[in-house]
Amino acid sequence: MALISRGLEGIVAAETRLSDVRGKEGQLVYAGYDINELAGKVTFEEITYLLWHDKLPSKAELDGLKADLRAARSLPQGVIDFLKAAPKTAAPMDVIRTGVSMLGLYDEDPANDGAANLKRSISILAKIPIITAYFHRARQGLELTPIRTDLDEAASFLYLFTGKEPGIETVKTLDIAYVLHADHGFNASTFSARVTISTLTDIYSAITSAIGTLKGPLHGGANEAVIDMLEEIGSLDKVDAWVYDKLAKKEKIMGIGHRVYKVLDPRAPHLKAMAIKLTQELGEPKWIEMSERIAAIMLKEKNLNANVDFYSATVYHSLEIPKDLFTPIFAIARTAGWTGHILEQLKDNRLFRPQSDYVGFPVGKTVVPIAER
Ligand SMILES: CC(C)(COP(=O)(O)OP(=O)(O)OC[C@H]1O[C@@H](n2cnc3c(N)ncnc32)[C@H](O)[C@@H]1OP(=O)(O)O)[C@@H](O)C(=O)NCCC(=O)NCCS
């Protein structure tokens, strides 16, 4: 019988230079830098350059990338029309998935080489925040905010989404969240992107696969589920009963546990610190108090730690971002990693094609005529 690893646990599917998730140590490395060294010191644009070019940019290189991203900050009219016409009740992740797929329709360049795909990576990274923000405006019947090309990525998204000049601290918080979410080894959505591009299809198809994969509650969708959970619990005094009831029913607590990290997810303390600061400023400590209590129970009862989604939910909620945009923000940041992995896969491609263990009927059945079945 074939050796099966359910969920591909422990399987090394390819090499990568982009990032390393060190489960036992609780360490995340981006191209040789510990995430703790990067968070707060470099911007999302610098991380994007690092993931695409295997080195941090010089000032001139960074300015070049920023200029390219800003120049790509527009959407084809057909995509804008779609965003205005999409059902207002549609999930933003579904809209983004469809929007990115549509972008492919407007790309007439037949080249599928590294240079063409780097250009497309810039374009997709610049456009996903606009798709997200514009759908959010359109579904509320608001005017689409005019594009500005004097803002960095995090500030531009906040501006497009709110229509207002974002505060410096809010921009900084979102930028650090982007940095922390930019890449994470062969997580499910990145793996989807790599599997898709390994057929030598186009980059839009690969990013569309990745967005659809990220959406699930076991992956990026967990951050939205965390806020649902906190809202359902309601107050600190109800946490214990709620969590123990879920555990008794063998239900999962969202934002807790990780396939690779067996100790604390190194991104969680950064997000927790931001969540504490923001909730203190807002005078709304209950979200973080409830979160800390849930995390403590889960550590004690199941030896499971909080993951990236656990505290990012409170951070985004404190920034007054609607909960159905939490996962899209994750998607915006992870587009840096997805595109980096796609470019890397194409440099040394081999089709992903695992085998399965057939457990169906033994061969030898004969076809019974349809009238007799
Ligand atoms: C992330 C996740 C999918 C990893 O799952 P996995 O490696 O496939 O682990 P499993 O789902 O097989 O869980 C292993 C054990 O831990 C338990 N467990 C894992 N995560 C749990 C959680 N969040 N709440 C309660 N129990 C959990 C499982 O019930 C199982 O227990 P058992 O052996 O007694 O049956 C899982 O921890 C999870 O579903 N977490 C919640 C969703 C989430 O936050 N996702 C974002 C990840 S960044």
C-alpha cells in the first residue's frame, strides 16, 4: 500500500528561497531575515521586493518598485462595471477572486516569461486593493474614491476604502500587518498557486486559485470567524462556559492551532501588542481580555497556541474595518508571497502531480444495462 500523508503533513513538495516556517522553534524567516527583525523596520513594499528579488531593495530600487505599483493603480472599465453590478450581498473574497480572474481578460500580452510575469505581479498587487475598496464603496452606494498616486500601498488602500486621509498610526499598523502576512512557506493558498502555475497556465489563474483557497475558514477565513466568535461570546465572564462547551462538543476554536507551529506563531505577539495598544486607545479592552482568556484556556486544555488570525481580527476591528474585509486584507498582503512563489516556480518548474491510494471496489465489475439497475 502507498504511504499516505493526510493533508500532505510533513511532505516537502519543492524548494523555496522565499520563506521558512520553523514549527518547533516558532520562527518565521523571509529570505534570511527573522520576521522579528523585519516587523516595524521595513515596509510592505520592501518586503515585496525581498520576496521577488531575494534581497532588500536599495533606495533607488524601492523608489522604482513604488513608482511601478503606483503606475499600475487603475482598473479596466469592465472590472469597475462588474464591481458596481455585483450583488451587494456578495462576499468580498468572491468578488476579489472574480475580479482577479477578470483582469486576465484584459491582458493581451501573449508572453508568459519571467519579465512579463513580474510586470503582471506588480499590476495584480496594485489592483487587488482597488478591487476590494471599490466593491466595498459600491455595495454601500458610495462614489468610488479617485485613485491617488502619492500614497504607499497601505495608505492607498485605507484612503480608497474610507475616502478619507488615513492617520499615520493607522497606516503604520496596517503596513506591519501586511508585512506579517506577506508570506508563509507552502501554506494551502500558496501551494494552490504553485500547483496551478506548474501547469504553465497564466498568473491570473494561479492567483484566482490562491484567493479561493485562502477564503476557507481553516485558512485565511479564520480571522473573520474570530470576530464572529468574540461577538457571540459577548463578554469576558461568558468566555469559560463558551469555550468549554465547544471543546466538549469537539468543535474548533477559530484562530487557534497551526499545522506547522507547535509553539507560539511568531506573528501572533506582534499582532497582540498592536491589538492591546489599539483597544486601550479606544477604551474597549474587552476584545483583548476575552481573547487572552480564550488563548489561556486553549493552551492549558489542548496545548494549542493562538495563530496569526487570532489577534489580527481585533486589530482590524479596532481600525473599524468591516469583518468581511479581514480576509481580503490578508489576500492583499499574501499577494506579495503568492506572486513571488509563482515567479520562483516558473524559474525551475516541474508539474505537481501526486498519486492517490485507490480504495474503491475491486476491479472486475460488469455493466448492468440501465433498465435493470
Ligand atoms: C490550523 C488547523 C487547520 C491545523 O489543523 P491540522 O494540523 O490539520 O490539525 P487537526 O485539525 O488534525 O487537529 C489536531 C488536533 O488538535 C485539535 N485542534 C486543532 N485546532 C483546534 C482548534 N482550533 N480548536 C480546537 N481543537 C483544535 C483537533 O481537534 C485535533 O484534536 P484530536 O487529535 O483530539 O482530534 C487547525 O488548528 C484549525 O482548524 N484551527 C482553527 C482554524 C484557524 O485558526 N485557521 C488559521 C490557521 S493560520
